[in-house]
Amino acid sequence: MDVEALLQGVVRFSNFMTSRLLVAGVVFYVFAGFVPIGNATEGFLPSMDLLNGVVQNYQNIFDTLGVSDVAIFLILFIFVTTIHITYVLFESIGYYLPPTIIPASGWAAIDDITHKAFETLRVARGEEHTEEENQRLYEFSKKLRSIEIESDEHTKNKVQSTLSAFRISKTFVVLSLAVWLYAEISDSYSGTAHYLLIVFVVAVAVVAISAMSIFRMNYVRISRLRANVIAELLEFSRIWVDEEHQRQIAADCVPKNIMKPATMAVAVPIFGTLDALVKDLRNWRSRRA
């Protein structure tokens, strides 16, 4: 039995449930102010006596009805599923709330390096350039492509939790502000409305911190990707061309532009981003004209 893999699975499941419980808990607390449930909304957290009473009441009901263990597991499954649906709903709404962060493509980040370097590699062989060498250059370009894909996938998996926090926090910003405004206008909120502002401020802070973290991780990804590709090109040039062309390739490998690690955009269904939608609309109008 792989104990390390088991422990990693337990940690992942713990993180999986903790994030969902946290989101569902905040949602419950925000909306609990509109539901008369006794003293659960007097403080920032529900009363432990009330929670213990609720648990005891459910236990008495199960004992009286003779509910089986299977039914209890079914109720637990429905409970966990509801929490998960709440989490997914908040993340889905946050995805379409502007702004959306779109990481820069890895291939676009190294295109200005590889394009000139490969042109120099082809020209350097002169009359000795053959189809076999073309195939070798093609295999080398596939290797660079695999490095770029691996870099993108590694960063994508690493940044996924931060992206989720960014999207959910955007939803909480809109929700907490809307609920606070409604509570102030209608006077129907039985809890402390100032806590809604605390949720709003914390959500704004998480949005800002997670956005900076996403940009930072993608900046590191592009820097490492460029360094790895340049190292491969320089190493390949040492066995492929003479010293003069090696110096030319070294000059070609110097990045000519400052690559943005990510960009802000507005996400729309089907089309991906608002820019893509506008571009398609313009093309459609031009074809009709």
C-alpha cells in the first residue's frame, strides 16, 4: 500500500471539502439574516447550543423513525452534494463576472525567439542543407513544443485553486454588496449588517491578492519557459553550426518584446471573450455588406 499516495489523497480531499464548506458556510450566514432561526445571527458565528440542539433533534427523529444507516448516508450525500452545487454555482457565476484573467500562450511567448533562431539554423548549413536535416529541425521544434505544452499544463494545474478563489471572490463581492444594500433599504435583515461589509471587504482583498498571484505565477512560467527554450537552442546550435552562427543565434535568442503574463478580458458564453464576439460580429457584418 502506497502510504504517501494515500496521504496526498486525504490532503486533496480535505482541501476539496474545506473550500466548499467555507463557501457554503458564508452563503448560509449571509442569507440566515433573512430567516428567523433564533440566536444564530446574533454573533458572527451561530450559537453552539443551537447547533447541538439541532443535531440532537435530528438524532431523536432518526431514532424514532428507525432510519437505517443507508438512509443516513443518503441524507449525508444530499447534504454534501448541496454544498458542492453551491460552490460550483458561485465559481460559474464568478467566471463570467468581469474581469476575467486569460494567461498568455506559451508559444506566443517564445515565438519571437524561435522564429529567428530557426531561420539562422537553416541558413547556416548553406548548400549542406538536406531533407534529412529539415526532418531533424522539425523534430527539434517538436521538442520545444512539448516543453511549452508541459510548462502550460504544469502552471494550469498549479494555478487552478487560485483561479477558483478569484472567481468565487468576485461572486461574493457582488453578493455581499447587493445583500447589504437590500438589508439597509428594507430593514428586514435580522443579523448585523456590518458583517456583510466585512464579507465585502474580505472578498475584495481576496480578489486583488489572487489576481496578483495569478499574474505572478504566469510571469514565472513565461520566464522559465523562455530560459528553457533558449538553453535548448544554444545547446543545439553548438552541434549544428559554426561559432559565427552560434553568436548570431545567441543574439536571436534575446527577447525583443515584453510579454504580458496575462490579460484582462470580459468572458461571454460560447464565444469565450467579448473581443472574440465583437470580432465575429464585425466579420458577419462585413460578409453581409
